[in-house]
Amino acid sequence: MLTRRTFIGMLPAPSLLRVDFEAPNQPSSKPWYASMRRCGQLNLNERDPLTLDVSKWIDYWASLKLDALLLNGGGIVAFYPTEVSYHHRSEFLGTRDLFGELVAAARAKDMRVVSRMDCNYAYEEALRAHPEWFERNRDGSPRPHGESPWLFKTCMFSPYFAEQMPRIYREINGRYPVDGFFTNGWPSTGALSVCYCESCRRVYNTIGGTPPEETNATDPVYRLYYDAFMARVVEVWTAWQRAVTENGRESVYVGNLGGGIRTVKNLRPLATAAAWFNADHQGRSGDTPVWDCAQQGRVAQAVMNGRPITNVTGSYSNSQPTWRHVSKPAPEMTMWMAQTTASGMVPWFHWLGGAPEDTRWQPVGRDFFAWLAREEPHFRNVQSIASIAVLYPQRTIAFYRSGARDRVTTSDYLQGLYYALLEGRFFFDFVHEDDLTAERLRRYRALLVPNAAYLEDSACAAIREFVSSGGSLLATFETSRYTGWGDPRKDFALADVFGANVDGDLVGPHGNSYMRIEHPHPVIAGFEGTALLPGPENRVPIRSTSAVPELTVVPYYPAFPPEMVFPRTPHTDSPAAVFRDTGGARVVYFSGDIDRTLWRSGSADLSRVVQNAVRWLLGDARQPVSIEGAGILESFAWQTEPGYALHLLNYTNPNMTRGFMRAIYPVGAQKVAFDVAAGRQIRNVRALRAGTTLNFLQERTTVRFEIPSVSDYEVIALT
């Protein structure tokens, strides 16, 4: 069978410009976008050239004190008099150069301009002239857009990406003083598309077959296609970065990423190519929890290592269904921008259409951005000061499947752990599974691993080294039971670290199973009055090297009808968890999907168990920041250029896990203990949103103060 290395070497020259995962050349000094703190976007529609008032719009964006403004240049529709063949001019453009007018006006207000492009669709005239540019179905037919069927989907492997888009970039660069290019919708972080055009068929011939149209890492052809697809994305990204910086031009190409914690494409090679990571993660819908944006920030930080990250806030109602031309509620909009800022990203405020009949969104963005500008130094972060790392299990989230688990939402494991950490007021960072180096992990006291079932040998080795060096570990369920592609192992690759071995086939899904408290332990403290705790829906039968398990399995028994509800096997010696203390490192392994079950059920008991486990792992090494008070808060703590900043996001809201927030529910006093560097004397503690100075007491390296209340978002600056 072809290996990845063999496959990459065999790719036909016409299908790929160059295959590598090297980062494009970056300027030696910091580029302009490295200091960017506020970004905005006016997304034009084809009719806008008839009526758009340039000065009015630019005045609005200038009132937000933007560093950069995104404006539609071209791709699907050119908003300037393009001379590139088959680059469709807006049919309403006439003699106007709308893009040029907007660029000139924005530059006159000292705003950088990034040209917003769309490489995903083109008009039928281009399809007739260049059929080789477009994606095809199995029967050879082109793929029209679902709502705008006069547009057709272009193919990433085709010359449209290799030749046509660079032509457009060069034309815009040659005419206008733009500072960058952004592509809408590409490459995204979602599932891979499968196309049947000639360019793609050449790739399929090379890999030995046509890949499945659904994500399926068990298929050997899919694996090779995944590598080819990722290589092509990085290759195009790198080529476009070269194109926009030709002739010494200081510019940048920015791709469209995002997806929060739900990704299929591996973010590590994408981040290697990206000089600037834009998360086009504009809002939430359905039953998505409110902290979805903060999770996006943590994911992006895990792969960008301090390089620029922006996140888009859509000011329109991107709900289900979507309403493009009415505003979402101000509390929801503000919370999204607040999470963006708190997690270390740069907010990017977005509206679609040049003649809005709903302008309720405008003062919301203006007020928030004006506040950001006033307090800008405190948002120049140096590093997070969290002492806990949470593994971002890229491959498990992308590929995990087997039997009953085909129906599982793969992000539920991470989501359950995340919720417990919020309830416990823990400070943590995400670490990508491909970045588990000794250097990256050295700063953390504990590593938490939410069912990283698909885990490469190298990642397992890094975790083992972390524990052997004194780091503590929490892991759940099938962590390390499969290779990165999902090939089953005979046992956990980390069995020696867990102190547990697989002892049978997966059990579940079953409700009404339990964990029995056999012996006292700090992880199961606080449960006086019960011998039973809720059990996970699924578990791996294990045998443990521990002599006496503190928690044992009580197997499932019927929950209905009431007459049948009694345990058939009330006692077993099968461990539900393993707690190990080696004198330096501590290890907690749960054999069941306690994290996923917690998220699905909302169980307070399971959340307490997870929180207890994390506290036990930390031992005497307390967190650098502690917060005591009522409410559900998410907090971030940063070392900043002038000192330190503590960000508090108040999620105490009936719309925390469904729908848009439409009102704010303030929480009361929060008592904070914040550790600063040895020798650092704090002279001022200020609440930036409230605009008040707080009384504080510093005892050696610990600064203590009380925040009277938190409305939706507060930032405490320590200088």
C-alpha cells in the first residue's frame, strides 16, 4: 500500500504547484497586522454600487477606530473595473470604481485595507470558457450554488486557484494601496470535499482510487486523499502569500478558518502556513453554548503561538433560520466580541449590505470598539498565566467512529470537561495534540485529556515524558486506544501511565449504570450520604495494577418499569477509575466517558468528580489566580505589556446554552487572589469596563481584591 511519503512524491506535476508544509517567507520585523487590535468588514452585495454612500460608511468605520477594514475586491463579483477575463464585474457597477473609492476614503482615515475575495464560485460565462476550473459531480455535471444557481463551484485542485486567483490579486495590488487579501469560505476547517473534475481524477489515479465522500479515516484511500488535500491547501496558501507580496509589497494573504472546537482539517499545518489566523466564527445558533467563541480563541491560540488571530462577530442574526439584514440582540453581540477579546483574539466586526434598514447593530460595535481603543495597552498580551493544559484532540474530533459511536458528537467529550472547568473556576489553555513538546508542556502543572481515542505514538510518548518529569495527568475513556488514523491497538498505548489495561470489549451505551464509592479519596470527597454516583454511558472494561479500587462499576440494570429497577450485580471489583500518586506526578484515569455523559446529562455529581480530580492533580500547587463568588464565569488571565489583565465573562443567563442572550444578569462580588511575578510591585488595580479603581492588598506575590459585581464582561488591569 502507498505510504504518505511515497504518495507525496508521486503526485503529478500539473495537479500541484509544489507540495510541502513549510511556512511562507515572513518579514524579519513585525508586520503591520501583528499590532492590529480592531478590525471591521463591510460585505458588499452586487447591487450596492447603485446607492452606496462611501463617506457615510467610512465615517462609521472610522468611529470604531479600526486598524483595518475589509472591503469586497473581487472573486465572484468585481467591484472595480477589472480587466481580468471571466472576472465578473458587478452588473450595477457602470462607470463607478466602488472598491477604489472605498479604499481611498479608508486610507484617508488612516485605516489599513484588506481586500475581501471569494474564490469558491464563478459565473456561467467562466464555466463555458474554462470548464476545467469547476467542480463536477460523478456524472460530470457542474455544481451550481444551492440558492444562487447561476454560480458554479470552483475546484481547489484546478487552474482557477493556481492561475486565475493570482491574476486577480496582482491586478488589485497593481491598482490599489491594499495591505492584504482575505478569501471568504476557503479553506475552512470542515470536512473535505470530493470532486470528479479532471484535475481531481488525476489525483485519484495517483492515490489508487476515489475517496469516500464522507469522512472515513478507516478507508486507506481517504487517508491518502486527506494528505493530498491538506498538502494542496498549504501549497495554495503559500503560493497566494507569494503572489500578494511580489515586488517587495508588504501584504498578507489570510485564509478563512474557524469552526470552534469542531474541525476536520488539521489546524497545525494550516497554522504553519498562516501568518494571520482568521476565525470566521461569527456566532452561534440552536443549542450551541454561549462559550463557543471563547473555545474558538483557545483552539486558535493552541496553534498560532502568539501570532495574530482575529475572530469575526456577525452583527446580523446568524441563527437558524438566518436573517442577514436584521441585527442580533446587543447582549449576544457584545458577549461574542467580549469572548473574542478575553481569549486573546482581535475582534472583527461585520455587516452585510451597503443600504441597511436595520442599524441597531451600529452603536453596539462603536461603543465596544471605542472602549477597546481607550484601554488598548491592556489588550496587548504577552502570555497566558494558566497552569493547566487541556489537550485539543484534533484527530478524535475529526475521525472518531466505531459501532455505536458513529452517532456520537465527537466534541461532547471536550465540551463536558470544559463545562466542569468553568464551574470549578479553573484557568487553562488548550494544547494541540501535534504540539505536545516538552518545551510547550513545561509551564503546566497538569494535562487534561478528554477521550483522545485517536492518538499518535509521538503524542503518547510526549504525555509519558510529561508524567515521568513530574506532570500530572487526567485522561478518560478510550484515550490512546487507537492510532491517529483509528487503527485499534491491543491495549492503551498509555496503559503504563494509566496503571490500567483493557480487559474486554466496549460496554454501552447504557443509562442507569453507577459507580460505587468503595474507599475514601480526595477525588470522591463531598459525597456524604451516598454510596453511589452516576455512571458513564459507555466504558472500557479494565484491570488495574492498583490493589484496591476506590470506585467500582455497578453494571446497568433496567430503569423501567419501577418494579424492575434493582441492581442485578450490586457489587463488582471492576474499577471505574484509577487514581495514582507516584510521589511526584499524579494520574487520574476514568474508564468511562464521564466527560461526555456529564455534558449530555448535566450531572452535578459528575461535574464535582471531575473538578475534584483536577484539584487533586494540582496538589499543593495552587492556581495562579483564584476567584470566589456566585455565577457561571469563564476567566482568562494574561501577562500584558503594562502588567496583568484578568478577564471575566458572565454566562449566568437563561440563554447560556440555547438561543441568543437578550438581557444581562449581573452577578455579585467576586473575591480574587492573583499571583504576580516575584519582585513585581502592583500599584494600581482598575476595573476597565466599570471605569473604577479597586482597593487591593499585596502580600509578597499575591494581590487580593474584590470586584463588586460583573455585568456581562469585566477586565481587571493590574499595573
